[in-house]
Amino acid sequence: MVKTILEKGYGLLNSSKKLDFLAPLLMRLYLVPIFWMAGTHKIEGFDNIVQWFGNDDWGLGLPFPFLLAILAIGAEVVGAIALLLGFGVRLMAVPMMFTMIIAMTSVHGQYGWQAIADANAPFSTERVQASVEKKEIIISILQEHGNYEWLTSSGNITILNNGIEFAATYFIMLLALFFIGGGRYVSLDYWFKRKVLPKA
């Protein structure tokens, strides 16, 4: 009886492999607008990005800021297109992961884990704990001197902590895509391998 139930369970799990293309497809589509917006915003403010990358006082103090800005834009814009088409996914995941490592270590790392300040969440730092009182003061000022209902009609007041959470999440998703590729059926990589490359 138990053996029969287990066999049926494994049979159902195995039949779900027909839909295994969905996970890489959804990861790709999730990441496309994130990297596209990051790259195109850098293009629009290119001079400011170069200065921010290179400035030791108020920027990141990175070497070769012009070159790094070009490489970051290329990784993000070309990477977004590659993810959308499912073409060169494993190859493009590498420079995109590298940009996330740079972002985590040079921009977000000093602020800890959380992207949004939440004192009740795990990995809460002193900075995040301090945001609770500041948020309460902001809300009270807005309630007393502003049209609070209108100001919050698009969403609640929140404080950005700017930690590594989002960049780390994107890195993990890209790492998964590096190993599994763009997926079957809705990926140019799949059809290229199937139709163009000689069979082993």
C-alpha cells in the first residue's frame, strides 16, 4: 500500500518535469525590467554615474570609472535583452552576477541585509532599529501638516535601508540561471542547441 502511494507520488513528480521550463522563464522575465531599468538609467545619467563611480569623497571611489560604467551598462542592458530572448543566458549571467557582487560590496554592504528598514525582520541592525522612531516622526509631521491620506494613497510611508537584500536575491537567481540555462521551449538557446548545433 505504502509502496503504491510512493510510486504514484513519484509518478506525479516526474510528470511535472514537462513544465520545468516555467521556472527559468519566470526568473528571466522577473529580472528583465530590473536590469533594463538599471542600465538605461545609467545611460541617461552617464556623466553623473562616472563621477559617482570614481569619486573618493561622495562616491564609490572605484578605479577606471568610465570603463566600469560602460561595462555595467553593457552587462545590464545586453543582459536584459539576453534574458528576454533566452539567448546566451548562461554566458550573460556571469557579468550580471559580477555587477551584483560589485553592488553588494561597494554600495549596499555597509547597510547590512535589509533593503527596506523593518525592525521586526531578521538581521535588523542599529540603523534599522533607529528608523522606527524616525518613521513615526515623519508620519506625525505629515499627519499634522500635510494631506496624509493623499500622500499615502499610492502606498505606505517606508524607509529605505539600502542593504544587500535585493542585489543578493538577483545574484542567486542569476546563479540558478547560470547552471540551468534559459529553459526549454521559450528560449532561443534551447532552439539554437536543438536545430543548429550538431548532435553529440
